[in-house]
Amino acid sequence: MFKRRYLGLAAVGLLTACGAQPEVDESLSTDTLASSKSTVIVGSVDWKSTTSLTGTQATRANAVGYLSIPAVGSRCTAWLVADDVIITNNHCIGSASQAAGAKASFNYIDGVASGSRIYYDCSTFIKTWSNLDMTALRCAALNGQKPGAVYGKLTVSSTNAATNASIYVIHQNCDYNTTSGCAPTKKFSPGTVLNANYSSTDASYNADTLGGSSGSPVLSTSTNQVIALHHYGFGGDSSGRGTHNSGVRATLIKSALAEIGL
């Protein structure tokens, strides 16, 4: 049996508001991951900035964002499944009280200054599925536009990915174990499905992630549809290196979304 490891890093700042857009304290951006279940880098780091992507992958990456969770002093990753609905993990936000003050930025990318990052109020709790480690939140429009109308949204596959399928993860992170204080900008992590039926709910894969990547979408390289909801890493050491990651399979995500009319 694999042991699931947890990060227990302390919060290092209080939330503030500044500028015209809803903003968060950037001191929360790197190491306040107390609520995030451990995810791991497998072998050497091979992720890259999403600013290097082109075509369909670049378009899909737009719909993934940095999720600030002030109620628990943490951050995760989230993605748009509708114009005003984002998906993340239950272990990131598991209740309406934990959703209070939650904000998502979809332009937290390399080359965009802190003051230019746009945050949407995504504090409306819709539903959580603890058995799938999944939560849905509703985001308010900003300047008359819902975030999905600006950044697009992702489609969940009707079928699960097969073992050895090529996949990629879009997530908000940086290798903070190596570079303290780095900014968790949007990353593209390529990989392969290791076991399509790793558990009763999950597929496992070797795409690199770290704590803070929780809630990110795992997409098929061939269809660019979501085939899993990332949430766990296994075998992690003190530098965040481990053996594999895993996510809830697409058909389970799709059934859950149907419960809320999506």
C-alpha cells in the first residue's frame, strides 16, 4: 500500500486588497499549502511555462487558474468547466465556509506583473464530492463578463484514458523546494498514464506536479479533453520528489457534473 504524504507548510502572510482588481497577498503564493495533499515531481523537472504553448494546448491552458483560498491560508489550482463554474479539489475547499473569499486568476502567467493579474470572486460554493476529492464553485462576473467568456472552458472526456496514453497537466506552480520564493505561474507538465485503473477512482501518471497543483486538470494529448482531476502524489520526499501522481477518472467527474446540470 502506498503512503499518501501531506505538506504542512505554515502561512507567511495575511491577505490584503490593493489596486482596482480584487488582489491577493503574493506572500501566499509559494508556501502556504497546508491544505494541499502532497503531489510530486517524478525524476527531473520537465514542466515548462504555458507561455511557450501554441495552438489548442495554449487555448486549453487559458481556462486553468491560480486559486487563492484565504479562509484556510492556502492555494490550489482550478479550471473552468462552464462560463462561471470552476472545479478544484475537496481537500482544497470542502465547505461554504472554506470558500469564503476565494479568488481565481487565469492570467497568473510568466511575463504578467503582479499588479496586472486579474482575480475573479469565486467564493460561491456549489457542491463538493468528498469521495472524488472534487468541489465546484461559482465565479462572479467582472466588468460584465464571466471568466469562461474571456478564458474559455474545458470539456471532460466521456471516456477514460488508457494505460500508456499521452497526457499533460496544466497547473499553477514552481519548484519552491529548489528556489525559495519562486512565483507559481502556470505550467505545462507532459506525461504518460501509468495505470488507467490505479484505484477504484483514479488513474496514475508520471506528469510532474507539486503541492499547489491540487485541483488541476489532466488532459489527453490527442483530444485535449480532461481525462482526470489531479489530486495526489505518492512516495514524496522532503524535496517533493516521488514515484507517481494520480487523479480521479473522467467518467466519474462527468457523472458528478451532471448532478449540477453540467
